[in-house]
Amino acid sequence: MTDDREQTAKDFHLAVNMTAAELDRWLGTRESKAVGDKSGGGESIGHESGRRIAKILKKGNRDLSDDDYAHMRTVTGYIRRHLAQRPSGDVQATPWRHSLMNWGHDPLK
């Protein structure tokens, strides 16, 4: 179990390249709130995930729960899949980039 948690944390921190402060600032923007699946109404799945990612980033590894590690695996998988769908051209102001940023990864970093 320890090795799995260590690998999960390593993969998560490689995929998530935004700090908690950067992510918190981003999540407050209009662009952040405009993207993502809102099938349940209100907040998008990615935006909600971003708030949880910021909390995870603020914790030490010893304070992470099993649910945190499960979410970290979800985040890593999402980022990997989404990066594979990169559109051509300038992605600076695209929903693709904004969605990734909600999940803690800025592809322009």
C-alpha cells in the first residue's frame, strides 16, 4: 500500500504543475467557471475537482486520506487523457487549456 501511495503522489505531482495559490486564483476567474461538464447544474466537475486539488496540495502526505489518494489517481488519469487531445494551433485561450487548468495543469507552463 505504501508503494502505491508513493507512486500515486509522484504521478500526481508530475501531472499537477500549478501551485495551490495559482489554482485558487484561477478557479476564481470567469474563464475557469465557463468550462467543463455541468450536467448536474451549477459547478462543473472540473471546477469542483480543482477546489479539492488545491486542498490536497496544501496538505502534507501524512495528512492525505484514502479518498485523497483516489482523487489524485483520478486527476492524473484525466490530465493524461486530456493532454492527448491537444488541439492544433495556439491553445492560450481555449476551453481545452482552461479545462486542464481547472484540474491543476497549465499546458503552457
